[in-house]
Amino acid sequence: MPQDNSICISRLILIPSLITLGVTILRLVGELRHWPTVLFNPAPGGGGAIVGISWLPIIFGIYFALKLAGAGAGATSLGKAIGYTLLGLLVNVGGIALEVASHSSNFRSAALGWGSALVFAVSAAIPIVGWPSLGKTLLAYAYAARIPVAIIMYFAIRGSWGTHYDGPPPNFPEMSFWPKYIMIGLAPQLIGWIAFTIIVGMLFGIVATAIARRGKAPAHAAS
């Protein structure tokens, strides 16, 4: 699989993207129909719900990494890859701090909000340097996963559906539709969660690849 072949990346993420879309739709239906909260938490943020897509980067990060490594598009150095990923994680934590600080009603908070979005974007780009083929695959998967959520949030916020897709975070100021949608829907889904998907997927993918390589070493030595 060539490292920069977008057609191969599209094929690689196709089934994971469809699975993710199915989970997203199931989550929405479960919240609208008030199914058990432990499975479908409709509270703002939706934290703790078993049915959701935020944990899927763990599984698909491992899947993508092993597939790419097996096809000859692995990282040139796993140490370098994990180093860049940890640096991206550190930058991402700074973005989270800025985002938390932005949750107030003054102009300074808006500036902090846009600042956090920029930091999140940088944190997403850094890990790709360490393992470009995996980073690009996770980037493509992240957008395939999060664009449908951004669309759902548009209608949920517009219609006040009472789901986690339209619930604002605590102490979020009152504002008109478009600023609200951009701040809690569009920007988080297309920037913040993209960074999360890449960083988490890279971390677990790199660890899985390292374990797989270590397992192959004794086999080669024995042969």
C-alpha cells in the first residue's frame, strides 16, 4: 500500500467509517427514544455512555496501524512516532485548558475559544510527522466519522432535540444559533475531535505495532 495513495486510504477506512456511522445513528435513535441512559446518555457531553464513537479510534487505530505495517507502510521509527504523538498529546492538553477557560460570556473568552481551536489543529498535525501513512489514514477516518455528527448537531441544536448533540456545556452563555453551533458543534467536531481521533489512534496503533514486531522477532530467531 503506497504511503500517499488516497485511493488505498479510502478503501482502508470504508468499513470502519460505515461502522462508525451506524453507531452514530444508533446513538441518536437511542437518545431520542429515551433508551437506558447507561447506554445512551443524553446529558450535555454524553459522557459515560457505552454506545458512542469516541472509543472507536482505539480499535481502528490498532487496525489501521497493523494493516499499514503489514503492507510495508509502517513507521520508519516507532520511537520517533511515539515521541511526536506524545508531543501532540501535550499540545492538545494545552488546547483543552484554553477551551475550559473560554467558557464565559466576554470577548476574551471568544478569543480563547479560537485560540484553543488553533492549538487543537496543531496537536493533530504533530503526530502525523512521526508516522505519515497512519496519521493520514486516521485524519481521513476522523473526518468520515465526525462530519455526520456535525450535520446531526446542526439539526439537533436548531430543533432543541434534548440530546447530547444539542446540549451546551455548563455555564455556556446564551447566544444565537450560528455562534452556538460553531462553538459547540462545528469547531469541536471538525477540529477538536479530529485531534483526539488522531492522537488516540496513533498511541494505540503504535503500541500494537511494537508488540506485533516484538512477537515476530523471536519467531524469526527460532527459524
